[in-house]
Amino acid sequence: MEIASDWHDLLEREVKQPYFKYLLNNVEREYQNASVFPPKNQMFRAFNLTTFQNTKVVILGQDPYHGRGQANGLSFSVNKGVTIPPSLKNIYKELVSDIGCYFPEHGDLTKWAAQGVLLLNTVLTVRESKAHSHRSLGWETFTDRIISLLNDEKEHLVFILWGKHAQKKGNMIDQSRHLVLTSPHPSPLSAHRGFFGSRPFSNTNAYLSQYHQSTINWCL
């Protein structure tokens, strides 16, 4: 595993489980035989940019972008110079409406990750042009464990669950100890059903302030 942060020790037992060995073997085979995203060395990038200790907010996506050159290991993020995907454009529209940021010129969310926003997908890899193609390999079990660790070991986190796949994780979260914000997915197919106007960014900062934590500078 290419996890170099404090997540490494927390997950030491998990990565020895039979299901995880099966998962990594299958993912390795996929990388060898198909075009798979993100690049293999970025598969666990979210955990290296946002340590367990620093995590204050979790934004949970579905699976990585499946277009060539898009996925970079952080949910909803693309590298600078890559066209901003439609879902991220809608996230930015809400960002502008919610807290008055300028519309960002790029899709790189590394700045959020560095401030304690864990940009996690429920599934960490995908075949090119085939959304959800790795959903049955075992990633959901692994990301369930991530959510459980955060829920059990930390206090006053904000979990932002966009779309049905992310919201399935909500029953694992103790809402008496953490804030859970849910809305439809920001994709063009569903954003108009309640994502726009949900104000996730200002609601997150209000909760962090309530519990005397530093807020997130969401503007990019």
C-alpha cells in the first residue's frame, strides 16, 4: 500500500484481511489488462494529502472520473489544465452562491485536502469509460472501514454525502457526534433536485465554528 500518513498504522490490520488482498490482486490485474483510473500511484492519494489526525470534513463521492486524464485520487478533483467536469462545475456554482467565492479557474481541490477535507470516493478505481465498473471488487468494504474509523475515533466531523451511493454510508455515522449533510448528487442529471441551494460549505463552517475548530477556506 502506498499510504505514507498516519492512516498507514490505523489500517494495518485491515489491509491484511483476505478481502483486501483479493481486492488488490484484482485491481492489479485490471491495471495490467485495461485502462484504469486514477494512475496507480494516486490510488490512495486522498489519505496521503489528508491525514487521519487532520481530517475535519469528509466529502464522499461515488467512483473516480472515468475519462482519460481526469481522475487524480481525490473525489471530484482534476488536475490544473484539465477541463472542469460538469459535476464539479455544479459544485462550484453552489460554492459561489453559498459563500461568494469567485468561480474557480481550475478543478484542483488539493487546497481543500490540505485543510482537512478528506476527498473520498466509495470506490477508488474505475475502468476507462465504464462508470461503476469496479464496484464489486471490494472497495466498498474498505471505505466502510474508513467511515467507521472516523466515526468511532473522532468527534465533531462533517460528512458531506452527495448522491445515493454516498448516502448509503450515512447509517454508519453517529449523528449525535457528527454533522451529516446530504443532498442529491451534483451531476447535471440531479443537481436541480436539491443540490443547488443546499449550502454545504457555509453549513460546514458554521458547525466547525460551533465546536471551536478552524473553518475551511473553500475559495480556490
